[in-house]
Amino acid sequence: MSALVTLTGVSKTFENGTRALAGVDLSVNAGEFVSLVGPSGCGKSTVLRLIAGLIQPDDGAVAFPGGRPEIGFVFQEPTLMPWARTLDNVRLPLDLVGMDRARANERAARALTSLGLAGFERAFPRELSGGMRMRVSVARAIAAEPKLLLMDEPFAALDEFTRQALNDDLLKLWDDEQLTVLFVTHSVYESAYLSSRVAVMTPRPGRIAADVALSSPRGRDSGYRLTPEFSAAAGQITTSLRGFIGRTSSARH
């Protein structure tokens, strides 16, 4: 597999003096599903923002060996426009690049269908459940047909049933759309279910302390959570995190 994005010796200190990252080395290959886990405040979200180009590193480099791909970003909150209907919310990134309205509507509708939201194109955000609003947020991110999807704890606020359903939807989407995904989560079990690799970060200033290789998540369904393989994967990740359990940081990532 070829690297889609690489971080080499990346460090970041914010204006308030918070040293978020120190010497992060990470490579994400095309087609992988990689999760970032680690203590609160360790810089997981900062890594995503650096890759997206929202902020710049102080030291080191963020590189795209094959050229910068189209990037989609799903944040912790859906951040939908409350005055706009579902289809208009999903179409937003296409409108911003000046895509023809008919083509943009078609792409947005297709993205909604892939997330199980066909028939809700004219609904306002207030008319949707929390899980449905997050599905709209994911649909908006994939409407631009990205090659790299960055996801910052998108399901953390949802109940467990909805979260597991969205995990299944995400794996199907990853497979169907041939995406590369970098996914931030605090959940060992979520990372074990979704990922082909899990990168474990240290407390602030964050760096990559362990890189746990797992089997491909293609074909996984809810039954996988009951298998010895799943338990073993969760155990591997937990062991890598064990040295950081109980260590806290006052900083936010």
C-alpha cells in the first residue's frame, strides 16, 4: 500500500503556551481505516486539523506523497445550518466550489441515501434525532467524494445502540466508497471494531507511542463484537494504553 499522508517529526505549540504535539511520526496508507486513541488532551484533534490544513506545524512536515487528496472532515458536533433543509446542508461544500445545482443535488441525494436518509431531504435539523443529524454531517463530508475522511469523535455523544449502528454504516461506507479514514475516538472498543490499525498517543505533548495492527475490518458486522478476535484486539489496544491510564492533563486537544 502507498502512503496517502505522512507526518514526520511534527510538533505544535499554541499561542497560549500549550505544547500539544512533540515529534509525531504517522503514516496512513491509501485504503486504511486508522484510529487515533489516547488520553484526553493528547493532541488527537490537533493531528486531524494539521492534516486538513486548518493549522500549520511548528516543526516537522505533513506530506501527501501522491499529491493532496480531496479531504472530508466530520467534527464532534454535526454543525448543521439550522435554517437549511437536509439536502441544502449536505450540498453546502458543493455549492462552495460552484458545482452546477442539478449535479450538486444529485450528489447530495446520493450521499443521503448511502447513510439511510432517503426521504428526509426536506427535513430541518430540529426535526431529526441526534443520530440522524450526525448521519447528515457524514453525508455532507462524503458528498464531495473525498479520498481521505477525517473524523473527530463523531459518535461520542450518541447512545450505544445508535453508535454501534453508525459504526456499521461507516464500515460499509468505507468499503463501498474506497475511502481512507483517520478516526479519533476515546473508545477502545470502537477502535477495535472499526480499525485496520490503531495509533496510540501519549499524554501531552502527544506523540505516537504504539501502532497496533489489526485484521482488515471489511465484512465485520455486529457479530464480530462477540468473537475472540475482537476481544484480543481490544486487549492489545488496552495494553498499549495501560501506561497512561490515570495520568491526566488539564489541556484540551
